[in-house]
Amino acid sequence: MVQQEREPLREFAYPDAPGASAEVHRHYRERNGLAESAIPRCSRVDVCGIPVDAVEVDGAVHYLTEAIKRKARMQVCTVNLDFLVSARQDEEVRRILLQAELNLADGAPLLWLSRLTGQALPARAAGADLIPRLMSMAAQSGWRVFLLGGEGGVGAAAAAELVRRHPTLQIAGVHEPPRSRLADMDDAEILGKLAGANADILLVALGHPKQEKWIHRNRDVLPVPVSIGVGCTLDLIAGRRSRAPTRMQSHGLEWLYRLTHEPRRLGGRYARDGLVFLLCLLPRSMQQRLRQERHSWRRLQEARD
């Protein structure tokens, strides 16, 4: 495939977040050809107070393709049960999910909750399915991809595997920052590397909620149209972890497969999330369904009168 020569990155100085003014951020993005997202939103479903886009993987890839073509800024969140629990306990996570341009239904519990409310999501759009599909499109389209995060060289291993699968894929850079608290991350170093990379897609593998918070806190100065929090997807691509068999995925049992393989790491989190699901999220979804039915009944009665 013949790839078009890319326009070199224009010289610029990125403003230090978070002290820079909104005007500085706007000027920064204009100088680097990045615009606010002007792409019409997908249809959304309210899942326990969090808007989730009613889109499957192919639809998400099409949506992101338009964003990259238009250089429209976009944060993508792959929402699972842990995200919903975090959003109940952490106001910053809730605000991020309310403001993100694309929230994908990564976990089967989101499908179950949406069906309870009477606004069923069409299917899962898991990050582990999205990223390989998006990387294939990136290779065909000449988009540049930057991998941020991971541990133990997983970013470099995932990059090598992606290039093996897609020889024309352009890896703009790989950076594995040292493990640290979010507040202690060297944002200036990371943004400097991104500035010289001229990337179209940024894959951030810092774990939830750190990756979502990092993208959101730096979104006004990121020189990349599309930023996606990918969790353990780089580990899956690099072969460091395995994914559940297709039959388990289709029956919503991927969580069980992961728990049996990583009980020490995931046991406590899954127990907490399960309790919140049963005691809080399920009742809320049922109450939402009842409110909608009462509202529909009142409208029907008013129409008859």
C-alpha cells in the first residue's frame, strides 16, 4: 500500500496543565490543527446515570475514523462494571464519563442493566475487540499510533506484535512511564514525546481510573485527535495475558475467566463491584424502568383524555 507523505508537525509550545488558561489551550489546539469534536453523537443509553453509546465495534471504528479525518478531539472510555462503581464513589470519574465523547459498553453487566431499563444496548463493544480492529484500519489509512503505559516492556512488545500483524502500521512512539501516583507523573515529558510523534491515536494503558483521569486532565493540551484508555488490552496483544474463550464471552462470563486466572489481583475488586451491582445498580435500573413505565402510562392517559 502506498502511503501519502505526512505534513511535518508544526512548531509549537504546549501550555503546562492545569495552569494554562482556556484561551491558551484553544490557541494551542488551533495551531496544531485540532478541533473540538463536531461529529454528531451516537444514540446514547442512560446506564445508572452514565451515558453509554449504543454502538457496536464496527460503528465505533467508523465514528473514530471520522474523528481522525476531521482532527476532532475525542476521549474514548471502555466502560465496564468497575467504571460504574467508580463513578458512584468518585466525582471526577463521573464527570469524565459525562463529558467523554465516546463511552463504549465494554462489560456484559452494562447490557444487562440497559435491558432492565428498557433501553437495551445493541451489543458489547469491548476494548479488546475495538483496538485490533482500529489498528487494522490505522494500517490501511496511514494513521500513526502512540502507545503509553504498561509495565515490564509490554508497550514495546504490543507494538512489535501489532506491526507483525499489520506491516504497514506506523508506530509513532512507545513510552512506559515509571509506576507512580497520578499527581507524580511527569506530564511535561510525556507531552513532549507526544508533540514530536505526530500521532493520530493515543492508546493509554495506565489502568482505570488513572488512565481516564490522565487523558481528561491533559485533554486540552494533547496533540492527538483520539485518546483511548485501553486497560489490559496491550497485555492481551503482547501475549502476556489470555482472553476468555468466545463461548464464555458470549455468555457474559469473561469476568469469571479472568478471576480464575488472577484471583489475588481481581478478587477484592470483583467482590466489591458485585455487591454494588446487586445492592445498588440493579435496584436503580429497575426503578428507572418503573419511572419510565409510569411516565408512558400518564402520557397515554392524557392522550385518551
